Amino acid sequence: MWYFPTVGERAIATAISYVSVDRKGRATLPEEVRASLGLRPGDFVLLEKTERGTYELVPAALVPRDQLWFHHPEMQRRIRKAEADLAEGRTKVTRTVAEAQTLLDSFKGRRRSPRR
């Protein structure tokens, strides 16, 4: 028996790999699938249920709770902006702690530019 997923009359798969499940529910992903997903031993994979009721394999990584802030989209936007500012030379240099404190104090009370 061959299985080829379709939606209506149109095929949705361009390549198929088969996986068998053992008595404990374990499955081994074929080498070409692991390579295509960039998986290495010990990596995590999410099984996300799709709207069609099928499941999609999604490579994942565990992030320690105290580092979640870094992966938030707003923080990633701010980091990209800061990196662009550095690349364009939009920086201020201070030579002493007192100069640095004066610069930081000058930012107090300034209106922030609207978020994008």
C-alpha cells in the first residue's frame, strides 16, 4: 500500500519518507529528513498540528526562562536597530565614568521616538 497525501485533486508532497513506529511509540527519522531539517543528535523537534489535521515537524531549541526576553520580537527589533546604529557610526564615546553618567542623565526626560 502506498500513501501519497493530497488536497482535493492536487498533490501536496514532492518527496516522501516513511517512518515506522515501535511498540513504545518511538520513530527514527530517515537520514535525508534529519539532514534537510538540520537536525543533530540531541536536538528537539516540535510536532505542530496543521489546520488540515496533519502534523508538521519543526526544529526547536529550548531557551532558558531567564533568556526569553532576548528572543522577544521587540527586543530583536531593538538589537537590529542598535547594530545598524553601530555600523553607521551613530555612537557616542565617553572617556570617563563621569562623562558616561552625564550622557546617560541627558537621556532622562527625553521623549522616545514612536515604536514601529
